[in-house]
Amino acid sequence: MSTIIYPSPIFGPVHSRRLGLSLGINLLPADGKVCTFDCIYCECGFNADHRPTLPLPTRQEVATALEQRLQQMQHDGQRPDVLTFAGNGEPTCHPHFADIIDDTIRLRNQYCPEAKVSVLSNATMISRQAVHNALMRVDNNILKLDTIAPDFISHIDRPTGNYDVGSIIEGMKAFQGHLIIQTMFLKGDHIDNTTDRYVTPWLQAVCDIRPQQVMIYTIDRETPDHSLRKAAPAELDAIRDRVIAAGIACTASY
């Protein structure tokens, strides 16, 4: 099984399909995965296969490492398009997530003011007021909503704790449009969320949330469940066009 465990607290920059030249900020340990989902398509593998032994990076460690990398990029004439919170699991799990967002915005303003601050999150922590407030301060608040069907969620996203998609949708509405919904479309053995059964109620939820944008995508790297397959470009285009027809900006990555 080929999986990716990212360095911590800073990795890259890497070229993102959706965000451009992205400097990664990983708030999870460098030797394992910590996530409130255990997605069968996760490029970092299954949670049980990558239990970390190292602690979370501290707020100061993140700020110091980020400033050093930004200084080096500035010296090399590199300008990141985005500073992206991603890596080995769910970034909003970090107990000092909100403070780290403040540090990151300050350093962004100092070294690369044109860069966007982005957070890739599965949205499981958005009911926490500090997390909500911090995500309101970033440029790209990118929240996952693969489907609203509980059977698909339990089989594909596999939340590790209590997860109520209705509550998640209400939490997304509370951002009042300051969010980007990110959705993975894929196929596999008895799995296919590109069908109308899944797309129509998902689209209704998206319309209720009214995000500034939707990003739909499909598998790009090897997955821990080897039965999974990419959604076809034509299928993604058709879903993208339905979102756009509903008056919401949408991009598709193949």
C-alpha cells in the first residue's frame, strides 16, 4: 500500500490541482495520522495503520518553522499562492488551531501578503466557536461534504466519533457564505456517488448552504482501498454544470 505521511509542521511547496503553489502547514505529528474521519480514499492511509508516536507540533514550533520557510522562499524568489492547512489528518483538531491561524495570518502579511490562507477540513469541529471564528478569518475555508447520505458517509468517510450530517449542514450555513464546499466523487464495489440518488440531495444541501464556491474532484493518488475508481471527467462535468446552473461557482478536477 502506497500512502503519504507528510513532514510536520511545514511541507512543500507543492503544486495543488485546485490552489496553485501551496506551502503546506501540517498540525499533526510527522510520523502518523490523526483524523476524525477514516476515509477509504485517504492518501495518508487508514488511521489504524499510521498511529503516531510523536506529539503534535506546538504553536511556537509551527510559527518558527513557517517563518523560516517563508524567509527561505523569499530569498529564493518563490512566492506561494496559498498557505494551506492540510497534512496527516484534521487540522482543526489541534488545541491551539485558532492561535496558529492568527500567527499564520500575521506571517503571511509580513512575507507574502498576496498569498491566501486556506484550511482543508472535514468540518467535524465547526461547532466549536473558536474553530468557527478562526475559519471566518481565513481566505479559503474549504469544508468537506461528500454526500448527505448516512450510509455513504459511514462506508466511505467513516467518522471516528458522532457525526450528524444535518448538524454539519447547519454549521456550514452559519458561515453565511464564507466557505468553499469540497466533494470527492468516486466509484467502487457497490459505491458510486455520481448517480442522481446521491447528487440531487447533495445539490439541494449545497443550495441551502450557499457557499461561495464548490470544488468537486476525484481520486488522484493511490487509495488504501484498492477497489476504488475515478469518476469520469464527463460525470464530473455534468455535476459541475448542475451546480453552476443553481447559481453557485463550481470547478471540477479530474
